[in-house]
Amino acid sequence: MNDSFDTGAPRMATWGATGAISPTIFDGLGPARSSVAGSNRPLDVQQLLERCLGSRQLVERVLNSFETRFEPEFQAIGAELTGGDPEAVAKAAHRFKGACANAAADELARLVAELETAALSEHLEHAQSVYDRLPEAWGRFQEASAAFRRDARN
Amino acid sequence: MHVLTVDDDPDALDLLEHALTRFGYHVTRATNGQEALEQVRTGRFQLVVSDWEMPHMTGPELCREIRRRGSSGYIYFILLTSRSGTQNVVDGLNAGADEFLTKPFDPYELYVRLRVAERILTLESRDIVIFSLAKLAEARDPDTGAHLERIRAYCYALAVQLSKTERYRGTIDGDFAQMIYLTSPLHDIGKVGIPDAILLKPGRLTAEEFEIMKQHSPIGAATLDAAASAYPSAKFLQMARDIALTHHERFDGGGYPRGLRGEQIPLCGRIVAVADVYDALTTRRVYKPAYSHDVAKSIIVEGRGSHFDPYMVDAFLAIEDQILDIKSQFCDATEQEGDALREWQDSSDNGVGMAKV
């Protein structure tokens, strides 16, 4: 058998045109990060700006939307914790984790991820303790968000 | 290109839509799997970017449903997920997803993956179009049945065999073999430009008619050359052009249209020459029965160094069993075959006075 390539059935072709990445799309944003999440900041503005491709208007819209979501999502997780169904807690936490990540609310996202993991492991006591820390993290997020808006206006 | 984005989170959809629009895509949003399926049924979408976790129907379930239903063309499915771990990747791939993106997405990564998706979709379309074109040309020709399937399989097998030889190890690789598999069916595409009265003539061609028939090589090459010039990065078009132009050249310089000799004839043309003649010999024509493999083989061997490149003939002999397998796999004994043999005979005799066999 040939030692240089597969001699089996021919595949659909895999060569062809390659597309160059438009250099203008990412202008001013610096090199793409290997991961846009992962800090423990209340709000990672730079990350959110990158994801919004530099649009401050979109950043503000995402932040506004997220700020309206905290309370109902927080209440929903609380209700599931009271209900005592680990799977339901994990599901509610997972949904909120996505919302936090979208808004680059890294600290909240990390806490909610911890809460989800605890629920999946059926450690609801630990999940409750993490849950109780959410309001403080939320407060820090609001401060950071307000600071961003102040900067944006100036 | 239209992209369907699916997510139950409006903020996530906003972010996706913004990025995709900036990248030049047309975006349609769906907030659940059912809505997404309705959109997919419009046939407008070849690209779907979907969240994993959604109420009622998850991303993998949506993907599975799209695959089950089928569609007019392939739909490239990208799953967005904050899940990690091998099992999740396996679950997603099992559902038929093509790609994963971690949430929250990195726009740079999203862009690059979309480009990959576009390339794959383009290649799929290209392969289908190429073979359809070849079939269209074939439809005007009495060559029928699985002629093109056999030709490309013979060419592929010959290329693989040649790649194992000292002489061609550095020249022929997997891509070459794939490319000749893809492009060899276009060898006679120029026949679309030959009048029916000549192309479909059941008897022997006159010298004048044969001169016209010979034009199918340059006609095909000119067509493919125009495409190759417009898309210089599409290497397969260059090979297709070379094949169309040179598959009737003879190793000793007695072929057409240019009378090239030896290695002046591109390698792909020398490979297709053997495959095309063998197929012509071993399939039935209106004026002859199919020759046996042994008879065809003896004619090929007889042409070693005159009609055919000796290395091609040696490769043919080395894979004789494979050739027989392909012949048997794509057998169409009851169908009439075309005039490649006649061309071969005519070209061997300058197109005049060649008796039918």
C-alpha cells in the first residue's frame, strides 16, 4: 500500500480557494484572545467590546438588557433551590450562566457556574451558599457597568 | 450567504447578529428549534449557528432533525455551547453537527469557522457541479452508463499506483490522486461543441469530419481555461484543462491536437489516455462488441512507448486486478458506448481509412 496517503475511496475534494480574513473587521480591537471569558472581573469591558466588534452602542444595549434580567433569573434560581430539585437548580443556573457570559459579567458567570456544578453534584447546600454570594457580585457588576457608562459619556 | 441563528437568549442573538452582519452575512433569527426548522424548510439556509441548551428542542436535537429531514443541499451546522468535555463533543458530532464554538463566542474564531464552513459548502457544490457538467457533455455522446465513473476510478487507481514508484513518488501525492479523480470526467467536455451529425454518426468519420471531431479537445480546454483564468487559485481547473486538451496526445507525438510527445504531455493527460482507451476497448459500441480485458490489455501493452507513456502502461499492468474490479463494479454491458475507441483508432491512423473492429 502507498505510504504517503490513503488509498481508499476518493474523498470529496478538499483543496480549493481560501478566503483571507478582512483586516478591517478587527481593526482597533487588537489580536483576538484565545478565550474571551475567564477573568474574574465584575465586568470585562474589553472582552465585551471585542465581542461587539467595537460597538459601544451594542455594549450598552447588552448591559441594559442584562440588568433587567438579573432579578428574575436570581429569583428563579432561588425558587428552584427552595424546591430542592438539583436538576432544576442546575438548569436555571445554566441559563443564567449564559446570560452572564454574554454580558461579560465574569465574576457572576464564575459564581453561577460553581452553583450549577454544585447542583449537578447534588450539593445543594453548597449551591445555596454560592447563591447567597450573588447579590454582592451583582452590586460590583452594577458599579462597573455604571463606570463604563460614565466613561462612554465623557 | 444567509445564516440562521438559533438561541432562546435575545442578547445572545443580538451579539451574533451584530457580528455576522459585520462579516457580511444575512442573518435570520429563530428563538427555538421549531421556528428554526420552519426557516430551514424555506431552503434559504446552508449555514446554521445554534445554541445547545434551549427549551423544548436542544441544539443537537435540532441538528438531528435537520439531518433526518434532508434538504436540497448540505446544511453546515455550528453548535454554540458552554459545555466542555469529550462526551459533549461526541454527542454533538453524533447529532450531525459540523463544528463547535465555545460560548461566549470569540468573533475572530466565529469568523474563521464560518469561512471554513463556506469553503466546505463551496467544495461540495463544486464537486457536484463538475460531475454534472461532465454528465451533461456525456449526454450528447453515445458514451453512456458508467463511463465517467469508470474513467475516474481507473485514473485514481493509476495515480495511486504511480505514487508508489520511485519516478513519481515526489510528483504524485494524495491531492493529485483526488484531483484527477475529480477532474478526469471532464476530459470530453468539449464534445458539447461538436455537431450532432458528427458526434452521433454511427459509422466511420471522414477525414474532414474527424478534423472537426478533434476540435473537442481545444474546445473543452478553452472553456476550462477561461474558468481557470478567472479562478487562478482553483488548481483543479488547470488540471481539468490539461486533461481536456491532452488526453488524445500520443507519447510518440502522433496524437492531437498539438502533437505533443513524451513528457511534453502533462502527466494527468498521459494517465487519462490509458484509462480512456482501455474503457473504450472494453465496452460495447454500436459497431463492435466489448473486447475482453485480455485483448484490451494486449493493445495497451502494444502501445507502450508509442501511444502510451511506458510508465503509465507499467502502472496499468501492476494494478490489473484493481482495473478488473473497477470494470466489474461499474459494468454497463447492455448500454451502447461512444466513440472514444473510434477516435483512438482514427488518431492512430490520422483519422482516415481505419476499419471498425
